[in-house]
Amino acid sequence: MKHTCINRREFNAIGLAGAAGALGLVAGTSSAYAQGGPVEGTHYLKLAQPVPQTSTGKVEVVEFFWYGCPHCYALEPFVEQWAAKLPADVNFRRVPVGFAPQHEFHQKVFYTLEAMGKLGELHRKFFDAIHKDHKRMATEAEVVAFASANGLDGAKFADTMKSFTVIGKVRQAKQLSDAYHVDGVPMVGVQGRFTTSATMAGAAERTFMVVDFLVNKARQAA
């Protein structure tokens, strides 16, 4: 099986500069599902300790990612395709992870874009800036320039990155990734009970086939 995620050790080693120039494509791999669907322990894992869920009446799906991860970038088109057809009873959100202090910087960018109401518009553009335009996006000056070039108030962007709201969101993201035992990205959690990834699914394009299977399992359990 071809490796299609970055684990904690690699996450720390790749660095922001290395990620910017890394190959952003995941080649398809063969993965024979057993008859009846994905197999626990092969295509997905069941958490020994479920993550507490808020009672919304919806199945929660969480994608854990890092902007600097080439495999997360390769998965993004499939994330977008799947999210565009989201069932009414499914709640989807992205959660940036930070295995090391340098990566927390991108968490702050994500939650700043969210706080300023521009996440939907600029999430993919920020990914592209790193992996397509080969920009490091590792300093305040670089991300403020990005924000300004996309019509945001640069000074406000910089202030928001340091706000209690953003810092609190970063803390919550760490708590959730710890609760899901995220040890590599990209990884997808379903209803606080299951996790899967492109590596486990066999290829990026298979990931959300497994996610849909797990969403159905969560529905049945409910």
C-alpha cells in the first residue's frame, strides 16, 4: 500500500519549506474490500474510548489536516466533492492539527479566516499558495500579505491571529485531535467512534467511500 499520510514523526521532520515543494499528488492504490464493505482494522479503526458528541441529531464528520501536508492537499478535491453533496443529517467540519509549535501557526491562520468570515472563500487559496505557488507561508508577514492580496485588512488579520478567540479555537483543536488519537494527517473521524484515512482506504479517492460506510454505521447505532 502506498503511503498517503504524514505521521507525527514525518510531520515534524518535513517542515514548512519542505512541504511547499513536496509532491502534492497521491497515486491510486489497489485495495480489495472484503465482501460486505470496508473492514474494521484494515479500512477503518474503532476508537476504544468514544469522543463525546454534542446532541445535534446529526452525524459529525471531522477532517484533520495541516495546510503544509502534501497528502492533505491531494485529498482536498475529494473532500470538496463529498462536502458539496452533504446529506442533511451529517455535519462536516475541518480541524487543523499542530503536532509541533511551528504548525500551530497554520492553525491560527485557519481560525483567523474563519473568524473573519472568509474561510469558505480562502481555504483552498491558502492551500494553493503553499503547494501550487510554492510559498512557505511561515511568517506573519507572508500570511498578512496573502490576506491583503485577497481583500482583507492586513492589520486586522494580524490582530485576529493573536485574539483570545483564535487561541481558544487552537486549544480546542488540540483537545479534539488528542481525543481522536490523531497520529497522522489527513485523517477523518466519524461521530467520535471511528477513524479512517487515505492510507487505510487504499487511495485518496476511496476515502469517502469508507466515510459514507461509517456514517451509515453511526446512523444505525443512533
